Amino acid sequence: MEVFSTIGTPSFATPSGIDNNLFKLNPTPPADILWNYRLGNPTVRKHGQFQVNLPGNEVAAIWNDKITRVNNVDYYSILIFDQNGTEINRSGLSTVGWSQLAVGYFTRTSGEMEIAAVPKTAIDGKYPVYIFRRGYKEPQQILHPDNTDASITISTDASHQLVVSFGVLPLKFLLLSAKADAMGKTVDLKWYTKNEVNTNGFVVERKIGEGNFLTIGNRASNNKMETNTYTFKDEEPAVGINYYRIKQLDVNGDFSHSEIVPAKIGANLGISIYPNPVEKLLNINHFEADTSARISVLSIDGKVLISHKVAIGLNFSSLDIVNLPKGTYTLVYTSQQEKSSAKFIKK
């Protein structure tokens, strides 16, 4: 193992770094709310003792977004919070995002713990392991500086020593699919896991449009080393694009997120008509009408026999078909976003 050291200097003058113009939060952070109501949900967070004069353990967290601004340039960084959720410091200022964290004693044997991080994308084709201390934007040490294996994973053993592995997936779990069913009214989620160790369960989260990710369900974990399969059905997705992710919970309170998967629910939820066969009045349940919504009745050869404009906002209509001859017809509902049809019999 080739190792070389690059000793940094504490660069973050104030405990949170927010009170000066050189080191502050990106003015357009993610929309979700975290402890201090200024940040979005982290992708990974780890508990550890990073400041010995504070009670309990602290939390180190990373985001998919650039959340630090220095001299009007945006960077990724590792934020550290106390047990009350107050930001106390930062580490690892970078133009490349971080994908993994591990906390423990790597260059030290006691005292404040250190943070190991792996870049999300290759740096000059390499995926090293960077060791940071609280308040240092430069690493104290770089491990595996020539590693080109993107599957590198980092963790710690019972003694808080660093464990580096190669040739395995960087995530313990993978959200494989999120798809709308044939009726377009529900979304089926499926994800697989491997090497579950000390997993406390899974939380299913959904975001609609530009909103926040909200919890819509939970799944207990199997905690088995072999491949595990989990499924979840969202019974009430919104019309449009729904975004899903899975939050893996560890027994010690740490968590990490899967990738985000979209599923589109079309405005066309179909139409239903009754009674069928019908003699006088045909009832139609349809999607909420817009400015161009119209109901038409077509003969078997496609000729338009009835055309009726639907008032805006209605999702139910009745159509008088008493004057139609006996036979089979097609009812067509059209709007700006959809076209649905159903056959009925006039008796």
C-alpha cells in the first residue's frame, strides 16, 4: 500500500464558518430541511467523536450538492454537527463530490476521530481514500493514491480502524426499479441488497415535482449476507413525475440513500362508463376536464354522432343517448393531455 501525507492547516476560522464572507453556505441549497433548517438531506451521515469537549457523539455528513462557497466559488465539503444538530465545523473542501464516509482512528490512536472519504468521480482517473480531521480542508493523509478501481469501499472494524475493500459494489443496496403499473394508478418499487450488516430497516421516500422528499412507507430488513429483494407499492402517486429513493437505516443511527428513480403517472387514468348496456343516460367518470375537454360518440364506422364540451374542472359527466339507434358505439374523451375511449351498447 502506497501512502503519502499532505498535512493541512485549519482553514475554517469560526466554528460554523457562517459568520464570515469567505466560507458560507451556497445561497441556493437543496430544498429539503435538515437540523438547522438551511440544508437538504445528506446522502450519507456517520456518528463519531470529532470534538472531545462536546457531550455525546457528533455527526459528519455529505451531500450530492455543492453546499460551501469560498470566494464566490462553490465546493463540496463534509459538514460536522453536534448532537443537537448545530453545525460546528467542516472538512474536505473539494471540487469533486464525496461518495462514501468512514469515521475512526486512522492516523491517530485516540482523541478526536478522523474522517475517511472517497471521491464520487475519478480524480485524474484515480479513486484514493482521503483522511481528514475536523476543520481541515486538506487531507492529513491519502491512502491508495494510485487506485483506479471505482468499486473501492471503506468501512471500519470494531476497533474503529479503517477497512478498505475492492471489487464490490460501493453501495450496500441498489434501487433497481420504480415503474408505473399498466393502469397507471400505482407505482411498484423494487430494490436489492447485499451484505446487510447491522441494518435497522428501510424507509421509502417520495418527492413530487420541486417538493421535498417525504416518507411514504417502511420495510424491515432481513440482515442477511445473501441477495435480498424488497418491494413496495405506492398506492397514491401524483399525476406527473414522482421521484423515489430508499433510505437505509443502520442500528447506530447512521443512514445512506439509494439513487433517485423517477416514475411517471400520466394524466390519462382512463374512463369508466355505466350502465353498459345503456338505454337512456350514459354516465362517464373521467379525468378532471381542462379547457379543451370534450366527449364524443362515434358510430362503428368512425362517424361523430354526438359531440359535447365538458365544463372545466368536472370529472363526471352524463350523456343523453336516447335518440341513438340500438347498436355498438365508441365514447371518446379528449383533452389537452389525454385521449381515452370505451365501447358501449345502446339497447
